[in-house]
Amino acid sequence: QVQLVESGGGLVQAGDSLRLSCEASGRTGRIGAMAWFRRALGREREFVATIRLSWSFSDTYYADSVKGRFTMSRDMAKNTAYLQMNSLKPEDTAVYYCAAAEVYTASPIESRMKYWGQGTQVTVSS
């Protein structure tokens, strides 16, 4: 099993930045990709960003809504993925979930993600 723990959420103003972290533990050798999804109040969970977990490659893919503002990175030695969120907007307000899959794919769908964290709240005020 793999456990994922998110941190870094909070309340910020529009235009501010936040960095989310997701630390993986357990049988981390099983996972080949990590991703962030988010669910806003009253809406379905949606894909945000994903990254390949590899010492040699760091492919990333982003949802159009965050491209150019959000950057996903990983620290292989720490089994941790990050989501740097800049120029935050009120519409970015959501619970952000970290997820992990065995294989990296661009634009992953929820059903392909095998492990999930509990989520961290991000609130952006206008």
C-alpha cells in the first residue's frame, strides 16, 4: 500500500501564491506518477496536474485552467511532489487531492489513480 499526505493549503488573497506538498510513504516503488486533482464546492473533482516519477525524466501535464500559473515538481529522494500555485484566482478555491498511479499518462482520469490523499483546502478570496 501507498499512503499520501497533503499539506500546504490555506486562505490567501487573489494574486497570491501557495505551495502544496504531497508526501508518499509505504511501497512507493509501485508508483510511477503523481497528480493533483481538485473539487470545488458543488462541482465534480477535476484534474489539475501530473508528473512522472523518474530519476531521469520529469514529464508534466497541466489542465488548461492552470497552465502557466501552476507548476508541479517532485523530489525523488523525499518521495514528495509539490504544486506551486501562483497568481491564484477565486475560482481556484477547492479541496486539492494528491493522487498516485502505477503508470504515468498525460491528462490522467480519476479511475486510473490508485492511491489518494485526504485533501487539503485552498481558499482564494477576491
